[in-house]
Amino acid sequence: MRIVIADDHAVVRSGFEMIINFQEDMEVVATAADGIEAYQMVAKHRPDILLMDLSMPPGESGLIATGKINEDFPDTKILILTMYDDEEYLFHVLKNGARGYVLKNSPDEQLVTAIRMVHQGGTYIHPKLATSLVREFINKDHGVDESNPYQVLSTREIEILPLVAKGYGNKEIAEMLHISVKTVEAHKAKLMDKLNLKTRPELVEYALKKKLLDF
């Protein structure tokens, strides 16, 4: 089983690489520090599994890269690694094509189990989130809850939201995400409107409540 690890922290990459290479049926063939590099490594090595961190600033985030990699390399199964345990964010991750979701503080054996399950064609959801996810899908008949503004946000809007809340300007965000300033402005206006927020302090407060600044 050939695996690529994408995380912006070298010590995290090394730790996961050690755990994975200890398994007789697993091998880490490459690592990446951001979403763009993750895409390049998948294109080069065509791994069975990509372990993808969601938050890898600066540059392209794991959420955006997940969608692109899933579309261009469907044979590579994506397993998300994150500290973020909000089921609403999980909804967007799965919608973008990820096959599983593991918290970084999970025991080593849980990570190994998740990798094997996803490799065999299954889906792995951290136990802490599985119950709430199933309940949400049952209650909403597999749709998006229009009454929940966060679920209506696009993938790019979800990516821009915490950057705005952290105080980055439009030009800085545009450079980070490799898009135009006008595109940033458009997405920012749309997300503010969808969330019914009028000022940046309101946006910061919303981001804090959603734990979007806790990566």
C-alpha cells in the first residue's frame, strides 16, 4: 500500500511516516507541505492513499486540494487528518471526495485501521463524529440544511473565511490562494451575505464560535 502524507508541519509528517512505515503492508512514498505539493506528489507517485491535513497555510488548503485530487486522480483515496472535530466541516470534506476523517490526536492503531478501511473501499469516520453525521443525514434526507448558513458556503468561501477573520488583507489572501483580488472580494462579500454578517468583528466572533481559528 503506497501512501503520501500532506501536512505543513515537518514533525507531524515524520511522526505519521514512522507509524506507517512500521506496518508491513504500508510504505510512505512521498510527503508534501501544502495542497499544491500534495497534488504534485499524487500526480507523480499515484499512491493508493493520501493522508491530507485540512489546514496548510500559506498556499492551497487541504479542503481545496482534496476536491481537485479526487477529480483528477480518483484511484487515490483521500483520508483527512485534522484537529478539527466539527461535523459541519466534515460535511464539506466528504462532499469534496474524502473517504475518511481522522483526528490527529487519535491513537496510532486508529490511524492504521482507518488507512486499511479506506484502502479496502470503505469510509472511516472518527467515532466521535460518526453518530452525529448519521443523524444529520437521516434528518435532512441526505441534503444540505438550508437553515444552517455554514453548510451553504462554497468550498472556497470556507477557505477564505478564517483568513479574513485572522486579519489577512484581500491581496494577501489572493497571493496565498493563487486567485485574483477581485475573486477574493467576491467570495468575501458572498460569505458575509450568506452568514448575515455586516462587519469584520462579527466575522471574527463567528469564526471563534466555529473554532475556525483553532487549527
